Amino acid sequence: MNARSFVRSFAFLLGIGVCAASFGWTASNDDCLSCHGDKDLKSAPGKSLFLDQEKFKASVHGQAEIGCTDCHADLQKIKDFPHAEKLHPVDCAVCHDKEAARMKMSVHMQPHRAENPIVVTCADCHGTHDIRKKDDAESSVFSINIPDTCDKCHLERVKIKNGNEFIQQYRQSVHYRALEKSGLSLSASCVSCHGGHDVKAAGDPQSRVSRKSIIHTCGRCHVGIEKNYLEGVHGKDYIKGVKDVPVCTDCHSEHAILSPLDLSSRVYATKVAAVCSRCHDDERLARQYGFLTSRLKTYSDSYHGTASKFGETRVANCASCHGFHDIRTSSDPKSPINAVNLSKTCGKCHPGAGTNFAKGKVHVVSTKVENKGAYAAKVFYIIVIAALISVFLIFIAADLFHRIRTQWKND
Amino acid sequence: MEERLNESPLIRDDEIFLRMNLAERLQHILLIITFTTLIITGLPLLFYEMKIFKSMFAFEKAFYIRGILHRVAAVILIVNIVWHSLYTIFTKRGRANFKEIIPKFKDARDAWEIFWHNVGLTQFLYKKGVFKKFFDRHPYWLFEKEPEFGRYNFIEKFEYLAVAWGSFIMIISGFFMWNVELSLRLFPLWVHDIFVIVHGYEAMLAFLAIIIWHMYNVHLNPEVFPMSKIWLNGKITGHELRTLHPLEYRKILEERRKAAERASRIKSP
């Protein structure tokens, strides 16, 4: 388009505008596109003002035949074209009032602690003219695309306390792999746990990932596990509001959640003991809640624990006997370690395990109170070993002493 | 007091005697191999926190292979013990060795006497004139002379008994650890726990005994350093027999003297 034709079309548009305005008529999409359909149209600083018509037509707003001025509402009143360079920002709340209200409460709209707060608007996530429905695979907020959308800011621009590697950990998680590799759009993306419009800071008690809400947040997908968890000792205390009780993320970690079969998972067969003992070897917690400590030590001293330390996965770990999501106290008849169920529980690995499995206590190998026989054997051996080794060394010392002395005499 | 042993024309110092025959040497070598394997594949379980042992089992299936090796070595050790037992019962030499190795009261006295002889405390006191009258009246307490050993001295007898006793304990407890289901069908869990404890501590005891006691006596001891070769060639010289096993030496000497007398009687009737 050369300068002359531009002036001509400008005059033409101006004419139409004047006429339309006099009849109370606003500019149609075609009117806008007569200028904005030009790929070379640029603002004074050189920013492209081109609007891809195809993309807009494919967008949810294009398909609903929403006009340019429905969103760019301040153009409805303008009669002189070209219009001023600076327009009012689009207010999505005119139509999307509910979402806007939730958005207002979110961390994205609240003033940030940082010196230069970053305010997130609708367009930052949803795009502008090419907005699509969230279940459209092309949409920037479609579950599979969400991690990339969030990462636009959360990889570098936004600094968080845990460090930004914490956010990247999600990319290794089983949830992301399901999205990315398996294309399972139902797998958890950022918004599945953190929420969309109403996303809150993770430390906010109102957040969906807060201790108060995390069980239900995970339970939205893992329904059966939530039910199991709430039936177990941890879940029952959780309902009572006990603060020290483990929630999903305490064992499974947060962004880096892996399958329990993954070697690096915190709940991998050989690693689960370390996770449980974080609390179950804690003296303070033990005193407060009345459970026994040194669970890890007594487990490690057993063959199960020792073999597990060397990476053997076939031996029993905590979960093999105690269960996992619905762990119960041994007095609970439904507990796999209740005396009634022991032969069945042990029988999983030791076929034909009889009632003898229950005659004696686990986790107590050779302590004075729990297994007097083993304790006596241990003490006996320690004395015998100490005594014998001392005798050996004394005899050797005497022998060497004698040899050295006779050597001197002979020299 | 018997006279000090000097070289006799009947047993020259460079004469070679067979201390360990081929079967005995093979039994000993098998014992070394199986014992070492059992220690290497078993002891790490007692020290699971140590990094060296963890790196030993770094590769996949390592722990599984460890278990297999341990059991294979155990079976070979048992076969070895059965062989040794049959050998001891059914051969003349085996029976004679066994008779010699049975501990007697003399062995305890030997240990006591050689210890005080080596320390030399009483001789030192005597020289300094302390308790002179007591020592004059009871010269035994001066421990001036080394006790004389037979074919097997108290050290060797102790080691043999320790191996026998240790193997018995390890085989019984190990068998039940290998067959947990059977063990728990027969015994309550607390008894099985004792097997586990005993197996571990007996292993420690055996390991330390071998490393300290046996290694000193057959390797580091200045008399044999760097190593006594009897376990390889089975040979012992007349000189070694005279100095290390004087009672056996006397016995052989006595037999030869009698044989010589008999021969001379036949020659000159």
C-alpha cells in the first residue's frame, strides 16, 4: 500500500465513519480489518498492529461472532478514525464477571511482596485475539499446554522462596510425564492443584495446596486414595486438625512426585523407610503422640531392613506390613499387623506362614525387654568376643615381647 | 625335667615329614575359599551403614547374587565338613590325628606356662631378689622352660575346636535363616530372631579369630613370616619338628630307637 492509496482509503473510511456515526452506527469487524488486516500496519514504536483474521475466526470469540468493539468497548464511541493510539485495556469482566471476581482474590491480582509487583491479566494466560476454549487442544490453557503457559513467567521472571528449580521439578514428575509423553490430558497440570483464576500463594492457608486442602485437592483425581487415607490413623488425625500428621506431599513430595516404582521416588521400596522414620524416629513427636521411636534402626537391624539398604526390593519395607494410605494401629482388627492378620500379612512373602509369626515382636530384635533370648545371646557374644580378642592380643604381645628380648640377648 | 633336645642321628634336621597329606591340604584350601566367600558375602550385612560395603553392591542384582554366593559357599563348606568327618572316622591317619587333637588338661597348663614364660615377670623379680625364698622353694613359678608341645599345640587345638563349634552354630542357624518358613513352622518368631543374632555374632567372632589369632600364628609370627608353607606342600622338617613339636619328635625318636634295637637284636642273637 503506497501513501496515496492509504490517504484515499483513509478518506473513504472517514466518510463512512461520519455517516455511520450520524446514524448511531458503530464500526463493524470489516471496518477494523480494513486497516488491521494489513500485515505491515505498525504503531509509531514499530509494534505490529496486524490482526490475523483466520486466527480470530477460529477463536472462541470469533466463532461466537463477537465484534471487535464488543471488547474494545471504547471504540464504540469514537467516530474519528484512525482512532487514538492508546485504547483502554479490554475489560473481560463485562462478560466473564465470575472469573474476574475470583481472579481479583488470586495471587496474580493481589499486590506482590516484590518491589516491582507483576500483575497478571487475563491475556497473559489466555492470549488475546486467539483465545480458545480450555478443552481445545490448541488453547494455551489446555491441560497439556498449561505448564508452558505458566513457565513463561514462573521459570525466571517470578522468584520464589524455594528457588525456581522447585518449579522445574514438575517436569520430571509422573504427572507431567503423563501429560507430555502419554498425552493424558486428565493428568495434573499446574492448575489442577493450584487452581486457575483463584490461584493462591502456596503458603496461603486459603490455597488449594495448603495442608488444610491438599488432601482434597489430590483427592479430586485420586478419589479412592483420599477415602483410604481418611480411614487410616493419619487421616483420622488429619480430620481432627492435628498439625504434625503427614499429608500427601509429605511422603510423595510436591512438584517432583514420581511413581512408587521409580528408583528416585521417595516412596520407592528401598527408600520408604527413610520417609516414615522422619517422623517415626522423632523423639518429640513420639512423646507428643505416644508412639515408639527407633523404628528405622530396628528395621535396619532386621534382615528386611539390611537387605533393603543394599537395594534389594523384594524384602519387606514399612508399607509391605503396615499398608500405606490407610495405615492403622496394630490394635485395629483391620490392620495388617493386627495379631489376627499377621499370618496373612507375612504369608504374602512367606507362604505357609503360620501362627508362629505372631509369637514374638517385630522391630525389637534383641532388646532387653522385648526378646530376652536374643538379648542374652547378644550380650553373651559381646562378652565372649571381647574376652577372646583380649586374650589373643595379650598372648600375641607376650610372644612378641619374648622374641624381641631373646633377640637382644643374642645380639 | 627332661633334657634339652638336640639333633639325634636317628632324625636328621633336614629330614622331611608329612604334616598335612593331600586330602588334609585340600580340605584346608576348601575351608579357606568357602570361609572367605562367606565372610565377604555375609559380613557387609552387619555393617550396612559403611560406604565400602554399599559400593560393593552398587550394581543391579548384586544383592541377589550375594545371597546365591553365600548359599553356594555354605553348601560347599558343609560338603567339606562331611568329607573331613568321613576322613576322620574311616582312615587310620584321620583317627590318629583326631586322637592327637583332643584337648587335655595339659593344653590349659601349656597356655598358662608359655604366657608367663614369655612375660618373664617372675624371672625378672627373682633376678632382682624379690620373693627369692619363695622362688627357691617353688622353682615352677619361674617358668624357666618353655612347655613342650605334641603334634598339635594348644593354639592349633583351640583353632580346630573353634572351627568345629563355629561351623555347627553357623550351619544350624544358617539353615533356619535360609528356610524361614520352615523355621517359623517349628519355632516362634523370637527363637528365629535368636538364630539371626547368633549367626551374625558368631560370624564376627570367627572373622576376628581368623584375622587376629590364625593370621598371627601362621603368617606374622617371626618364626614363620611371611608364611608357613605347610598348608601348601604339607612338609615339615626334622628341625621344625624338634623345636615346634618336641613331644611328637620324642615319640618318633622312641619308635625308631626301639626299631633299631629290635633290628640289632635280630642281627646279633
